[in-house]
Amino acid sequence: MTQKVDRRIQRTRQLLHKALIELIMEKPYDQITVQDILDRANIGRATFYAHFPDKDALLLGGMDEDHFDIRLYLDEAEIAVDEGKLLPCYSLFRHAQQFYPLYKAMLGGNGIEMVKKAFHKHLVHAIEQRIKRYAPTVSLPLPLVSHYLAGALMSLIIWWLDHEMPHSPEEMDTMVQQIVMLGLERLSHEQS
Amino acid sequence: MTQKVDRRIQRTRQLLHKALIELIMEKPYDQITVQDILDRANIGRATFYAHFPDKDALLLGGMDEDHFDIRLYLDEAEIAVDEGKLLPCYSLFRHAQQFYPLYKAMLGGNGIEMVKKAFHKHLVHAIEQRIKRYAPTVSLPLPLVSHYLAGALMSLIIWWLDHEMPHSPEEMDTMVQQIVMLGLERLSHEQS
DNA sequence: TTCGATACCGAACATTATGTTCGAGAAAAG
DNA sequence: CTTTTCTCGAACATAATGTTCGGTATCGAA
């Protein structure tokens, strides 16, 4: 099934991906030129275009690879920690903490739009699954709730990345769960 | 105080802004070239650069103008409807409904990143004011709550715009207030 | 090890968009 | 009417994209 891929092709793609990731952590994505990638990877111009039609395709092509952990965080074993909760919050912040520079470059305030959109979409889907499983009786349209929560979580992680992780993953998780489940009404009456 | 501006300058800027707005509603912002704007507005190339350093400056320069209502919705009289609530939800959806094509082109899924960021920032600020006034006893960090809510609202309006306004502004407002205040826990117990 | 296939190189080229310059002409302000 | 300044258009420099092609190096299989 798995055809053998020419060693040269593997090497080329690997070098290109590595170079792009490095560059992403150094400067804004839209300021990265194809030439930058070529120089860093020591790959010929023609070769690049023989593999990918453009920069974006190179990035997306690497999303499935091993060193590109962002989208895979949901499939990690660690996600079991968030069992029973509507938002896989703890595992997300844990993972983001572990790969902070990459997360900041990709999802932070000056991150990559393409990645953010993909991530948001992914979140919506994951959250919908959780709502169906853990809170099937909520009497509001499913997509409304899932988009609400996904947007909230996205916004929070961006804020958290931009401010050098002002709280621990545990704290973030606890606080978010409170807002989600209790609502702000109860949260303001329950003050000490 | 208000110096008289040369009539030619007014005319030029007006034409450029109008052309850009039209183009924004026709095709993706990043695909709009300066040349497109010049052709549409019948303005010379040199003239454009005498006024604005680039496309983005033209857009931002128009944010304060009269025909660019998006940021101004918060200052509208209609906002009084949302008095006492943490999210100025009804007035936002009302306004978005009224200027649907423009809102969709600017804030929708394929909207303009710059505008979205400015809008999000604006929302964060507005929400913080409201929290201080209407819910000063909430025992969580202010920016955490404001970013949470702003992200949620952003995500919702994008979803709503992308799906041709599946609910009325009144419905959206009611549902959002429920999630915010009651929390999902109570929302799932209270089912009929 | 040999040999055929194919991936890489690099240099040149076409294309497209950006941003600048400058002098002539038109329109505004007083 | 005169002075000021805004606009025009055309040419130019720059920078990035994407393509083409023949020579060279590397791979995989016999």
C-alpha cells in the first residue's frame, strides 16, 4: 500500500518544511517569501514549484506531518484529562505551553490566518461532539453553542499566548469551566 | 478649528473610498489591486500615493468616515436597547442586518482580517466597560472574561453572516444572553 | 555494478504588482 | 487675475511570482 517514495523527494520536502517552520517563528508569515524558504533550505527554485504550487500548500502539506503538532493535540492521549468537559481546555493549554514558540507564531495575535481558521473549524467540530455526548439536553441550536464556545476559546488562547502565559493551564481550565457552566450571573453572586 | 480642505482632495478621497467599498463587496480584499481601485475611481496612480501609502491605509482612513458604519454601531442611539446587558448584542445584529452585504464582506468568514482585529479589540474594550458597570463582582480576571465574551460574539456574528442570518436579531440576543448569564449547566437542566 | 529513470539545479525569462519621479496642465483659493 | 497646489500620465526602478529547459547528480532495480 505505502509506496516507497524516492529518497530525494523526502529530503527535499523535509528541508522545505523545516525551513518554513523556522522562518515562521522568526517573522510574520506574509513577509516570508518563497526565496527565503529556498535560501534557508538550500533548494532550487524550480524544485520548489515541482512539489508545491505555493507557500500555503507547503504549510498545509506539513499539517499532517509529524513535526506539526497543532492539529494533532486533540488526538493526543493527554486529552483524556478533559473527559466529561465541554471544552478540551486543559489539554489545549498544556500543549500550547509545551510548544509555546510555535503556537505563538501560528495562533498568536500576529499568527497565520489559515491556521487559525483551520483550528477554529476543528474546535467547532470537537465541541459539537462533546455537547452531543455530555450535554445533549441544551435547548439551543447546536451550531450556535459550538461556535460561541469555539470563538471564546480561540480568543482566550490568543490572549494567553500574546501575554506570555499569564496563568497556568490548570488555572485557565478552572476559570473557563466556571464561565461556561455556571454563567456570569451565578459567578457574580458567589463572590466571597 | 476645522480647516477647509481643498475640494479636489475631498473629491479624490471620496472616489477612492467609494471604489474600494464597492470592490470589497465584489471580491476578496487581498485580490483587490491598487490598479483596480484606480480604474474604478478614475484616479491617477501618482495621486493615490500622494494620499495613502497603501491599500490598507485607504481602508483604515475610511473607518472614521460617514459611510463606514461598522465601528460606529456602538455609538449609535440604538445601543440604548442593550442597556444593562454585558453584550451589546441586539444592536450589533440589528446593525449587521441593516448593512448585511457590507458586514458580510468585512466580517464574514472571508472578510478582512484587519477589520476583524479592530472590531475584536473594540468589542473587548466595550465589554470591559460593561462588566465594570453591570457586573463588578465577577471574581475572575477582567481581561479573561472580556476576551472570552468578545471572541464568542465575534465567532457568532461570523457564523450568522456566513449562513444568511438564520435567526432574527431578537432571537440571537435572547439566546446569547441565556448562555452568558445562566451558563450551560442550568441551561440543560431547565429543559421543557 | 551497471543502467535507465527521474529528481535536482541554476540561470534565464515572462509576468504582475508596487511605489517613485517629474513636468505639464487644470482647478481651487484669495 | 495670480498664486498655490492638486491631478494627470507616462516612464522608470524594484521585487516577487511562476515557468522553461538542458545539463548533472542521485536513486532504485536488475
